[in-house]
Amino acid sequence: MWCIAKLTKEYRKRMYKLLDLYHVPYDQFQPVVCIDEKSKQLVSNTRQPIKMSAGKVQKLDYEYKRNGTRNIFVAVEPKAGKHFIKVTKRRTKPDFAKFVEELLENIYSRAEKVRIVVDNLNTHFVKSFYETFPKEKADKLLERIEFNYTPKHASWLNMAEIEISMLEEECIGRRIGTEKQLIDEIDEWTNQVNHEKR
């Protein structure tokens, strides 16, 4: 199902701003990092699958066991081919703020300004930092962030959407029963795409 956006003045302004940002030459001290998140339901088999054999596909029973959900934060720096993914129990304002803090302090500690591309989810705003950290800490983090928002109903302009699609297609688009298995699979995939600088 599609959401048909109206090409308003604000829509065009945000769209062209993002397209211009993606066109800027790579700068390790002012990286462009796209962030988004995805919910993943943990599902395990209740019966042992029948393994694939010559000329026969694997067979999964239609019954399954639900084991809760996890949130997957995805950050990609397209021009550097860098990928960062973290599994969390939820996707609240503090979860988002702490994910960005981890990026700033561990991955981009030498960057002067990190230009972050996000959609308009209620967690993706400055308020999340002030609700999570003391004012001094929030101010210090926010000094190094430039938020760039996709137009409403155009989150596809965020390259993290492509990253999530690749992750789903190549890694997690099947039954995964535990948080540990999810993290292990994602870590393996992330190591591979980072090695390839995809």
C-alpha cells in the first residue's frame, strides 16, 4: 500500500535539501549518516522443519511460537560504506537518544558535526535528548548534530530505508526465535557489508 504525498512547498524544500546533502563530497569530519529503525517479531518453530534436499524446498510448519519483538536501529554512512546496527528492546525517545550518543562517542568521536538524516517519527527530535540526558550532556551532544528531516510521507528519501530493505532481504526476512540469534545474524551481516564497504 502506498501513501501518496502532496508536493507542498515544505515537501519540495526538504526533498531538495536532502538531495543537495547527498551530493556533497565525502567529509570524514562532517559525515552524512542516515538513521531509521525497524521492529522485528521473534518467532520460533514449534515443529522441526523438513530440510531442503535435491529438488525439494525446505518445509516449515504453519504453526509457530511468538517470543516478543525487538527494535533494530540502523545507521548507514553511504559515502563511506559504513553500517551500524543495534538491537534494543524498545524504540522510545531514550533508546533513540542513546543510540545517537553511542554513534557520536564511539564511531564518530573525531567528527566535528554529524549530519543525520531521519524521518519525522516523534522520537527523532531534540526533545528526546533533553528527556534522556542532563541538560549539559544533551547540549554537548546536540552541538555536534545537524538534523535533516525527510518530507512527510517521503521517508524513502532516507537511505537507511534501503539499508533496512537489504537487511531484511539478505539476513532477517525469516523466522528468528531469540534476541541472541537476531543479534548474532545481524552482527555477521554487518561485518560483511562493512568489510565490503557496500
